[in-house]
Amino acid sequence: MQNKILNMPPAYISTLSLSTMGYTLLNSSVTTLTPGGVGFVGTQPYVILKLIRIMNALTTSAVTVTLFRGASLSSLTSQAFAWDNVSLPAQGYLDWVGQDRFDSADFLGGIASLQQSVVINMTGEIGLS
């Protein structure tokens, strides 16, 4: 089986505190793996994240952004990923390019310092183990 291109829709990065790690931006877990036919065994999908672009939609203010990767939604168990407390200038953007695999137990979350200011776009591939 071949991986498929995955284009995730744009979303705002939350302004919640570090203790709540913002909200989940990416997780590939599905809740049911019901067999889909003869010889098919359902498995959890994985995502190979290839590009992240964060954009500051504000025209006059810089914004601070941090992304987290972890096995839960708690910053206590997560590590900074891609950007850690980076300042994004007004109307600026940053790109992260790589090939990191996110399994069903992996979460990508993030926080921004100002509400409805930072838009995130992500592309990658999705496949089955």
C-alpha cells in the first residue's frame, strides 16, 4: 500500500498556557479499526510531516510561537518541536521542512502569544503501518 498526500487545512494556533499545551494541531489516531474486507486488517495510520508554515496575520505586532511534540497533551511530557518561543514579525512567516513520522500516539500542539494571530499550514503523507 502506498502513502497518500495529506494537505491539512489552515488553522489558528491557540493562546492557551504552556501547562495546557494549547490544542492539538495533528494526531493520526482513529477510534475504530473495523475490518474493511476480505484479507484487510485495520491498522492505525501514521503521518510523515514534511512542511509546516506558520504565518503572522497581524499587521503591526510580532507574535511568539512554540510547537510541541509529545505522547500527550501535557507540556510536561512534550518537547519543543520546530520552533521554541520564536518571535514571528508582523505579516511574517517561517517554514519548517523535514520528514518526521507521527504515529497514532504522537501529538503536535502549539501556542501563540496573541489570539487569532498565527495561522499554521501543514503538508505531508499519510500511510498505514
